Amino acid sequence: MIERLCGFDLRDCVLRIELKSEPMKDTMDNTQHPAHNLPAPQIERVRHELRRRSLTVADVTDITPGMRRVVLTGDDLADFVSLAPDDHVKIFVSIPEGEERRDYTPRRYDNDARTLTIDFALHEAGPVTQWALDATPGATLAIGGPRGSAVVSTSVKRWLLIGDETALPAMGRRIEESDAATVITAIAAVADPSERQTFDTKAELNLHWAERPLADATDATSLLEVLRDVQIQPGTFVWVAAEASVARAVREYLVTERGYPLPWIKASGYWVKGKADTTEKFE
Ligand SMILES: Cc1cc2nc3c(=O)[nH]c(=O)nc-3n(C[C@H](O)[C@H](O)[C@H](O)COP(=O)(O)OP(=O)(O)OC[C@H]3O[C@@H](n4cnc5c(N)ncnc54)[C@H](O)[C@@H]3O)c2cc1C
């Protein structure tokens, strides 16, 4: 059983073993929070079979100068499943010393058409960004996962999404998959107006762009300036993902200056400046 779980690397293996001790599905405590006076939102954790899939590049488009969209195809996608917009797959790329792996968001997928779309924020390249820069139709790519989804209850109808370029795929997916009864405020840090994206959605969307040079991706100031003017209504789930120091600063601001309750915040460091293959989670 352990061999089967150790599909990709030791880190996946350890995590899968931890997950195995949990029930197949669970929910967070419904503790009342005085500052918010609402029960914490239910988050259902669903595990998926961990599989490695071999895919082929069908299409490559730069949706903005700094965001490359790659559409992958392959029969291995027939049973691909991703239940939450902030799921991630592992992308595997070969290097002379072996294999590198990084986390990326399934931006869109279609089992019938056997397609999976991934958006790559382009930066001074690590191995996966370099793969995306070199990608042309016909190239191959191996992916693994998602190994699980954290599904926030559909009873949550208000969202505040805050993030940088690496968070935009998950933010865009949340925006596009939401229904007409959902109200979303999104604040995205990008380098300049040419990096603004458009989203098709039935939801009521208030979209803010917080511009700053990519060299300042570790500075939360531009996001916080916009956030200070945003009213956060009770029952709003706040989702934050960015360079780790920025995600931490935004989370800290929400908790200490706005008194926003932690059960209604999910913040993640999607990358760490100066460190390859590094992410951070804030509990
Ligand atoms: C759950 C999750 C989902 C993610 N989804 C996406 C996604 O859909 N699209 C996406 O583009 N990214 C996404 N990321 C972020 C992505 O995994 C990292 O940016 C990753 O480090 C890129 O790998 P790399 O091989 O290019 O660079 P690495 O080898 O990891 O890093 C090389 C150098 O580049 C720096 N670096 C890494 N990322 C950036 C960046 N964005 N800007 C500037 N410098 C950087 C590092 O600090 C390091 O110094 C996600 C991360 C997580 C945790």
C-alpha cells in the first residue's frame, strides 16, 4: 500500500500517509467566532487517486505578455478530477540530474475533450517556467495529482480573492465557476495594465488590479492599499495566495487590523523569493 502511495516523491508519500489516517471526507469545526458571529464555513476534504499522467501540448498562447497558457491533451485525462479551484497538480520536468516538480493550478479541464489548461506566470526561469517558455505543440509533459481537493461549501456566497500572478489561475477559475448568486471581490497584483485579464462569469464581480513591478513581488503595499478600501461583509471567505511574505502580510493585516476570523481565511505562500521549489502554508 505504501509503495502505491509513494507515486511521485517522498514528500507526496509522507503527505499521503498522513491523509490516510483521516476519514475519506471530513469537515472543519463549526465553532462560533465572536468577531464574526457566524459558524465557520464547512470545508470538505476529498482525496483522489494519485496518478501520473502523460500529456501532449495541444496549444500555447500568451494570454498576456507575462502569462503563458498551455493546453494539454491525452487519453489519461478521461478520469482527471479537480473539485476545487485552488487544487494543484505536480508538474514534472526532466533536468540533467533527474526530475524537478512544481505545483500548478488546473485552470480548466474537460474530460470529454481530454484537455487540461494550465497558466504559467513567466518569471526569471526555474525549470518549469523554462519548460513553459520552450513549449510548442507536440511536446510532452507528465503531471501528477491532484491528490486532494479542499471544497468550500457552496453555501458560501461571498468571496474575497487576493493574490499575485501565480494565484490568478485559481482566482480566475473560482470567478468563472461561480454562480449568479455569488458576489466576488478580487484583488490581483500584476506588473502593469498589459497583465490584466478578463473573466467570463455569472457571478457579481468586483475586480481590482494592484499594479507593482514584478521586482516588487515581495512587497504587499499595492495589495494592502486596495484592500484597505474594501468592506468585508460577514460570511465572506477570504482566499489569499502570493509570494509567501506577501501572503503572510495580507493575512496578518486581516487578522490584526480588521479582526477578521481565521476560520474564514485561507492564506498560502505559492512561492518564496530566492528559493526554488518552496511554498508555505499558514494555519
Ligand atoms: C498550490 C499552488 C498552485 C500554484 N499554481 C500556479 C499556477 O497555476 N501558475 C503559476 O505560474 N504558478 C503557480 N504556482 C507557483 C509555482 O509553483 C512557483 O512559482 C514555482 O516555484 C515555479 O517553478 P519554477 O521551476 O519556474 O521556479 P523555481 O525553480 O521554483 O524557482 C526559481 C527561482 O524563481 C523564483 N520564483 C518562483 N516563482 C516565481 C514567480 N512567480 N515570480 C518571480 N520569481 C519566482 C524563486 O524564488 C527562485 O528564486 C502555484 C503554487 C502552489 C503552491
